[in-house]
Amino acid sequence: MFLYAFSFRSLTGAQTGRDVLNVSGIAAELSRAPKSIAVQGCGYVLEVSEFDGVRAAGVLRSYGVGYRRVFRLYDDGSVQEADHDLF
């Protein structure tokens, strides 16, 4: 199992994304980015279930919410970039 993590540079951007996803019926949790992601200039992430990742990417794009990158966060703590999975 894994979560998709949409990364944002700012807290405001992540909050906007969370609000858009929640209104669209997608549960999204806002948190600080893991260190492995944060070193790439991303301070916050929105975490959504693996089942909602594709839909969440589409909703964020349709509302013009600019996330930086997308990662998969695995249960064992590993991280993998995943943006190509969502198109």
C-alpha cells in the first residue's frame, strides 16, 4: 500500500489544494513534506489514497492548483516519484 503525495512549496498552496480536493469528495491530509522530498524545495504535501491519486491530479489541474511534484509514499518509509503514473 502507498499514498500519493502532491508536493507544494507553500502552506497556502497546499491549503488551497486540500480545500479543492475535499469539496470534490477526495479526502486529503495536509502535512509537512518528508525530508527526502523537502530537500527538493517542497515544504508541504497533500496525501491521498492510492485509489484517489489519478482523480486528485485531475481535480487539482482542472482548478488550476499548481502542485510541484507527485510522489508515492510507501508503508516502509520509502519514497518514489510518481507523476508519470497520473497522466
